[in-house]
Amino acid sequence: MSNESVDPVVFAKALADETRQKIMTLCCCRWLNVGEIVDALEVSQPTVSHHLSLLRAANLVNVRREGKQVYYTLNQVRLAEGCCTLAETFAPDHELSLSPRTPD
């Protein structure tokens, strides 16, 4: 777990937009630059940059710079931490389990 606490409101707002959800899906388990995301989503570069800035603010993407290109990948650890924080904040009486459930 990271040392930086998750702000549940910032986290939830970052997840609440369909375009950001598509970006997170695209960037899961691979590094993409802005141009590749623009091409995949068929939206404008300023739109993608705006959404990436909100995902960066929520720490939901990892960033890597190579020369003039900036690459993004989904920060899966932060996503899991944020989900747990939401559950702890809004469902404190529910026991959390990160392991898969087995049938009874």
C-alpha cells in the first residue's frame, strides 16, 4: 500500500466519467502515449489530456517520459486502495476481503 492516503471524493469523481473509464481500460497492463489513446478512443487530444490530468490527480495512472513522449499505464495498486477506501468510508460495518470467495 502507498503512503499517500486516498481522498474518496477525488477517487470517486475520477472513476465517474465514461471517458476516463475507457482510458483506464485501455491503459490496463500496458503503456500508451496520448496519441495512441486519442486514436483508440477517437476523441480530441485536448479531451484525452484533460481526462489524463484528472486521472493523474487521483494517482490512477503511472507516468513515464521517453524524450518528448509521455506514456501512461493504469495504477492498479492505487485503484485497489481507492476501492478499499471507498468501502471503508461508506460501508464501515462490512468486512472486506481481497481474496476470492469460495462457494459454501
